[in-house]
Amino acid sequence: MKNSDIIASALEESILRGDYQVGERLNEVNLATQFGVSRTPIREALQKLSKSGLVEQIHRRGVFVRRHSPVELIELFEVMAELEAACGRLAALRISDEALTQLKEANNKCKAAMLAGEADTYYYANEVFHMIIYEQSGNSILEQETKRLHQRLKPYRRLQLHVRGRMPQSMSEHEQIVNALTLADADQSAQLLRGHVAIQGEKFRHLMSSFESINKA
């Protein structure tokens, strides 16, 4: 992983834990000192956070912390679930044998990460898994919109994997999704992907509750 990716991940966790207040300005110089890097990877990391909506870049003023409200998160996950369902429905009918092999390889990497208890490694293999499904929908507009929202929800989808028991549950869901796609079962693929993403939203709310408990301790 690049320095900017590592820094972005660390800042995501800090923001979602409440270490920074909403509206607080993030100082590039201070962050560069904190992480022991130049300002370039800091800027790159902040750009990544801007795409996910965790910070807002205001011209000539700086970068400020923001977070989605619980209502916004629920709505975002609802839309994401429907987009993923649409991708799954189309991919079941259009996925190539080569892509299906790649999907199974990505899923094997997810399984290895789950067995090793490495949530972040699982997430990045999981991201490849989902990207293959988006691409194999064969609909470029749907693919672009799904990837855009995926980027916005990335920190939340990554961190919910730290909830106890979520990785094995996600892995079980993956296995069912792969099976449905292999059988070209469009309705089942859509239903499974919808449920897969909707569960993530629910699990994330549990994660946020655990963060609140940590902050009050």
C-alpha cells in the first residue's frame, strides 16, 4: 500500500471514532509531522477522504472534517444495496468464464484474510470481488455510478469488517453469491447482493455504537 493509502485509512478511523470534531480544520503541516512524511502523501490522503465525504476541501480555507449523519448513512446504504443488486442481476447473465475465475480467486484471498483475522486485507480483496461484479454487469453507466457510491462508502464498508463475527458472515455471503452467479441465477444474485450490502449498513451502526462507548470510557 502507498503511504497515502495508509494515512487515509488511519485518518478514516480517527474521524469515525470521533477523535476529530465535525468542522475541525485538518492542518497538512501537523499531519505531515504526525505521520513522519512530506505534505504530498498527506494531500493525496485528504483527496481520498474528500471523495468519501469524510472531509470537505474549501478553496483558500483548507480541509475540514465532516461525517454523514445516521440518516444519510442509512439512505446511502439503501441506494448502494439496490445498485449492487442491479449489478448482480445483470452480471449473472453476462459474466465471462474468465471473470468468474477471477471472482473465485478474489474470494479465495478473502477467505485467507478471514482465517488470518486480517480485516483490512479482507476488505481490499473484497473490493476486487465487488469491482468484478460491477464490471461484469456489462452496463457502463451502472458500473460508473456504483463505483462512485462505493468510493463514498469505502471507509464505512472497510471498518464494519472489524465488528466481531462480520468477516465469517461476509465470507458465507460471498460463497452464496459466487454460486448464484455460476448458476446464472439473476434473481438470486440480486437478492443476495442486496442483502449483503444492507447487512453492512446494520453492522456499521453497531460499530459506531462501539466507538461511542470507547469515547465515553
